[in-house]
Amino acid sequence: MQGIPEEVKARIIGVWWIYVNHANVRHVHAVKEELRAVVEAKDRQEAAALLDRIIFNTEDASDVAMVYSGARR
């Protein structure tokens, strides 16, 4: 990481530590990436299939369920 200011390096290390040590952060990031695929789907049928898979895969994750229910309001 040559040429990167020390304060930026410290921030990168801090964010990486959070990502590595907190499964909820990793899970929410993974769901965000899956949602990106829904937005970029070629048609509504593909988007619906992707969304169904996301919902199925996250049903048991309480943190995602809370976010999902909040998004539906």
C-alpha cells in the first residue's frame, strides 16, 4: 500500500476488520450484491426468479428479515 496516506490505510484496515469479524456485515453485503443482480436483470421474469432466490436464502437470517420487513413498509 505504497503511496496511500496513513489515515486512509487505518480506515481500510478498520473496515476490513469489521467485515472479517462480523458475519452480519458480510451477509448484508452479499444480499446487497444479489439485489444488484435483480436490478440489472434482463427482464421481469429473471428479476423475479433472482428475488425469489434471495428471499429463500435469507428467510432464516433474522438481521436480513428485519431489514427486509422494514423495506416493505
